[in-house]
Amino acid sequence: MLVCVASLSFILTACNKSAEQITLQGKTMGTTYTVKYIDDGKIANLPTAEQVKKQLDDVLKVVNDEMSTYQLDSQISRFNKLREVNTPFEISPDFATVVAEAIRLNKITEGALDVTVGPLVNLWGFGPDRRLDKQPSAAQINQRAAFVGIDKLALNIEHKPTLTKSVPNLYLDLSSIAKGFGVDKIADQLEMLGLENYLVEVGGELRGKGKNLQGLNWQIAIEKPNFEQGQTVQITVPLHNLGMATSGNYRNYFEDEQGNRLSHIIDPKALKPVNHKLASITVLAPTSMTADGLSTGLFVLGAEKALEVAEREKLAIFLIIKNGDGFETQMSSQFKKLIDQK
């Protein structure tokens, strides 16, 4: 079965007139968010849609204030500016949660997800620094590589959580996992309001719970693009109490002076953008944060190794792989089980 590239769309059909689907949209983390929830009229004193949006914007602002490398005064930016080694830097509990998960996923992906790879991300033109028009030199790469490695970062969660660095120029970048965490925080806020049927999306990372207006699980389509005639559905995924994330090299890239297309995803071991036949990977996990981090780490590994890890760890993944002039798809055993349940 041949496809082009995976993208996401929502398949939502409203037919239950006794309930209402509320849709909220906004901007965050350099991208957009969409939240859909079902108001069945059974929650007493449920805030208005405008009030709910204000609450969600406040939640996302806190995430940005803690973990955005684009905000110069964020917690993560202040940690990155710190040059003292082995000096505890106090962070928020949420910040610590994200770092702890990043460290756990680093082990699962055999080092492929590395949130200290920021210096290389910036060097290759995909960070807050300006984009380059040519590839960096070997000397530049080796100089930045000295700052990279999860072993150079220490998290202490006793009493007040702190981070320490063992090299002064260690640069932490949580962009591979923070959007997913933002999705989870929105979901938490919706549940605090008593809402049990919702779909949350931030920059393509998702989490769904409960039912849509049809009384069915939220259905997410991974699509096969047809750039001239629109897009056609490749596979439909039920998103019930699950997070979902997709990573790929088909959108965020740049071409150097020789016309080489360079992926925005950096291999922390090769010290350069990934270069393999895997076009995209979609991951289903209990949280969007976990799905987000895994999608990046497993994408770095490439199709064969990603499937090996997925089978070993019982991970649900769906792959789109370049095959000559077209594409083919593969999925892990756990992904197939979830699809069969829809």
C-alpha cells in the first residue's frame, strides 16, 4: 500500500442535539491549539466557553513561562544561561516532571531522544538562533558536541526539584516533549471542570477522552496527501484515553547551498540531521507528553530500529517509509491491537 506523507485531521460528526460541541482555538508555543469538548448540560455552573478558554490560555502561559526557549525570562532560558557547574537550579514541579520523562524516554530510545541536543539544533538552524543557509563545519559541530549528553544533566526531585549541569554550556531544549505536556495540562484542566468528553490538539500533538457527539470514540485520520486534489484518509485511529504524536522530516527542513534537504530532527549520536527512509512516525501512548517524546526519539532511530524498540517495549507506532518513488506503511503489534479495538 503506497502513501505519500502522514498528516492529521479530525473526523468529528455532530448528530446528538441534546449536547453541544464547543470548539476553542488559540496560539501557543509558536503554533496553534484546538480544543473540542462536549457540553451535555449536566455540569452545574460550567464556565462559559470564553471563561474556559481564558483558563486554558492561563495554563499554557505557565508552561511557556517554564519551558519555552524562545522566552528569554523563562525558567529553561535562565537555566541555559547559567554557567556555574554542579550548582542546583530550582525548577517547578511541572518542569521536573517533563525532564524526568525525557530522561526515562532517553533510556527507552537508546539515547535517541536527548533534550540536551539544543546546541546542535541551534547550530543547524532550527532553534531560536537564525536559520543558516549552509551546513556548519566539522569544527563547529565538534565544538557544540562537547556540550551535548543527557549524562551532563542531573535532576534532583527531593524536597524542591532542582537541575544541575556538569558543563557550563549545557543547553536544555524540551521542544520535543513540551507541546505534548501542554496538551496533557489542558486535558487536566478540562477534567477539573468535570468535562469527560474532549479532544485536545497543540501543534499536531493530541489527546482524546470519552466520546464525540455521535457517542463514538474520537477518530483521528492519518492521511495520504494528494497535493493536487486534496487529501485522502490512509488509516483512522480511535483516540480514547490516549495521547498521539507524529514526527517527520517532510515539513520543517531547510535546503543548504547545494540543495540538500536537511531535517529539523537531529541525531544526537551522529551530531547532524537524520538521514534515512522513514518519512514519519505516529505514536499512541497514555499521555501526549510520552507520545511526543517517543515520536522524536523513535524517528531518529529509523524504521527498522524503531519497530524493534516498539515490539520490545510494547509501544504503539505507525510508520510511513519512503520506498522508491512512493511510500509504504508498517505498524507495531500494539498499534494494530488499538486499531482493531475501534
